[in-house]
Amino acid sequence: METPVFEEIDPAIDCECPGCRHWRRVLPHSPAGRALAHPAAYRTLVVATAAASATVVSALGAGPAAALPAAAHAPHRPGVPADSAFVDSADPARDEPGTPQGPRSPLYGATGRPAAPPAGAELAGITRTEIIDRAKTWVAAKVPYSLTAYWSDGYRQDCSGFVSMAWKLPANEWTGSLGTVADRITKEELRPGDILLFHNASDPEKGSHVVIFGGWTDGTRTAYTAYEQTPPHTRKLDTPYAYWSNSAKYLPYRYKGVVADQAGKAGTPPDAPDAAAGPASHGVAGYPGRGMFRPGADNVYVTRLGRQLVKKGFGAHYTKGPGPRWSEADRLGVQAFQRAQGWRGGAADGFPGPETWRRLFS
């Protein structure tokens, strides 16, 4: 008879039966990625014979015993965090997801899973403030990362489920479908609530990931605050643009249903001014003052100004999209607009004052 082969099987990390809860307290955590089974099958001896027959012997007994039936797991209950087998790493780059993600699916309901709405269904409007506030709820709850579990709000606990939740989508999207409810934008256009998406179409299970853009950390635009769902749980972290690895493959997108924050609403992102919100220098709503339009200036108001010049037909001097850095093309565009008002001399110097701003945005 050949030497018995010992096989240890750790208790499942998400089962809530008394046995699983007991073994989780007294046994060490399993290494990430190891197959898990119910404790009813824990510490069995598998005896391999020459005839390829197997006899299950109890590790706690002295002789052969009948094979024990594996106890069925209770389904994961939404809102009940599962214990995580992952450990926080000092190096954030090591936390990059290397696991498959869930597919497009309906929200998980208490009475079952209703049919997912068809792709392309009408999208509900949501403000940037609400997107960030919703993302913060998962950060505060430290929602465990999972490809199969659903949180109490019905969204799948992986990276694309997190974005689906923050955007308040009617279904759980995945990295291959998020682009259908969003528009491609440029790095310069990124604002809080937008996303950076990497979908590896040739091998979706390798590298695909998505994070929510929370705003630039400084004026250099080399790092930003990222909200993301990644092992072991949801986090908020200053991140180099565009990501720790595969940086060139992360593309910025904006949700098609995003709407302007209400004027004066508390919590409005500081770099997301609305047409009627923000500063009111010289009594002109939205006008931030002349200091925002000088050589070396780099801000969202320059972008807004340039886009309005293009809209009004004064964007001929741009060789590429306007903003956010103040340029001679901006000054010449403003000057052309000022001269169209009949102004001359210092009144048409190309730097927007409050009256230029009021007329341009009227």
C-alpha cells in the first residue's frame, strides 16, 4: 500500500455556518488564490491505491470511515462582508487586480435577480458630487473585493460593479461595457466623477481594471485621487497618472448621464465649476477674476473660456483643443471677441474682464 497523501483544506471564508465561524477564529488565514472548501471536509486523508481507488480516512480517527458529505454553503448575503484572504500591501502597485471580473448582470435584489435592462437604456442623471459621495460610502464601509458577492445596494463587489454603483447605473456593467454608457475624453478634461478605464479586449481577465477620478492632487497633473475597488477592499488613494502599471492603457471616460451640480451646493468639487456657479467677481456669476487668465495660468476656467470662444465662433487661433493652460491662442480669441463688440485699445487687450465674460457667456 502506498504512503497516504495528506491534503489540508481551509474553511470557506464566506460561509456563515457555526462551523465556518469557529474555524475562522482558530485557524490561520489561507493564502490568496487557494481553493477553499467547507470545514466538514477539513483535514481528511486521501489514500491512493494502485488500482486508482480511493478510501477516505478520518484524520481524527484511527481507522477507515465513510466519506463525509460536503455541507452546502449558505449563499452570500448582500450587505454581509466576507472575510478577506488578502493582506494590505505597503506597495500599492502590488494590489493591482489580477483576477477575472464579473460579467454584465442585473442588480442583486432581495427577491431574486430581475432581468437586466437592455444595453443602451435611458440613463438617469447624476451630479459629480453625488458620484463622489456614493463612492465614499464604499470606502467608509471597506467593502470587500469579490467577483461573485453583491453588496447591500445590489452592486457586484468588483471594480466595474463599484463604478456602476457610483454612477447609479441600472445594472452591473463590466470593463467591456462601461464604455457604452460613457464618452471618451482627454486628460485635460478629467473632472471628479469621471473614470480611467483599461479594458484588455484580447484577454479581459488580465489587467482589465477601472478607477474613479477624484481630482488632481496638485497643479502638475501627474497624480490624482483615485477611488477604486481592489483587493482587499474599496480604497481612496493618491495615484500616479494614469495608474501604477499599464499606465498608457488607461483611458479617461465621462458618464453620459452626468449633470451639473446645483449652484452653491455643498460639496461641489472645487475644480468643477458650473455655468452659473463658482466665483462672482465684479457681480458676474462664474467669473473668477483676471488673475485666472495670465501667462502661466493653468486651471479649468481657461478651458471653459476656450470652449465658449469656439462655440461663439472665435476659436480660429486654436491648433488643438482649448485649455487648461493659458496661451496666446486664448488671448487672440478673446481679443477677436472684444473687437467684435466694437471695443478698441485697452478694452480689447485679449484678457477677459467681467464684461467680456458676461457677454461671452450670455
